[in-house]
Amino acid sequence: MATWFFQERHSWHPFDAAAEAAVEDAYNNERQTCRSTFFNPRSKRQTDYVYDLTKMQQINQDTGFTRNIRREPPAGAGGGGGGAAGPPAAAPPPHLAAFAGFPAAAAGFGG
């Protein structure tokens, strides 16, 4: 399975297993968005997120805060490795390639 990352400040962090499975399933089934809920250690409660695969963003449904997300293909699938700046952006699947700026559109967002 591919590895998914979210950007927090200037660092990339891997998704938890449940979020990664949900987003990868959406990606593989040509959906543009999906949802996942997980425990947020900052708020100390369950938090709902929407993942927008056209903008490559994670959106907190309580606050509206967005973060960039990236997908690293499985080993042997091409795309290279991580590195200090985080994983390289993967080429979009054909059903998402038509969206302008994918995945670069998310470059100026997040926090």
C-alpha cells in the first residue's frame, strides 16, 4: 500500500493506519473526497477530517483548518523515496489529472 503524509509546519508526518486506509481506498476507487475520524491529541477528542484528493488537502471539520497531504507510491511503484523535505508528490491518477494544479495547488495552504 502507498504511504500518505500530512504537512505540519515544514515537516511531513505519516497518517495513522485508519486514515491512510480510507484515503488510499478513495484514491484507488477514483473518489475525489473521503472522510476519516481519529483521536486528536491536541483537542483530546475524536476529530472528523475530510480529505480532498483534487486539492491534496486534509480539512478539519470542526475548525476548517487545512493541511497539505501527499502520497508516496508503494516500493517498486516508482516515485522515489522520502528525503529531508518529505516524500515526493505522486502523479495523479487519470481521473484527477484534469484538475488544475494537482497536486501543486495545495503548496500555499496549511499550517
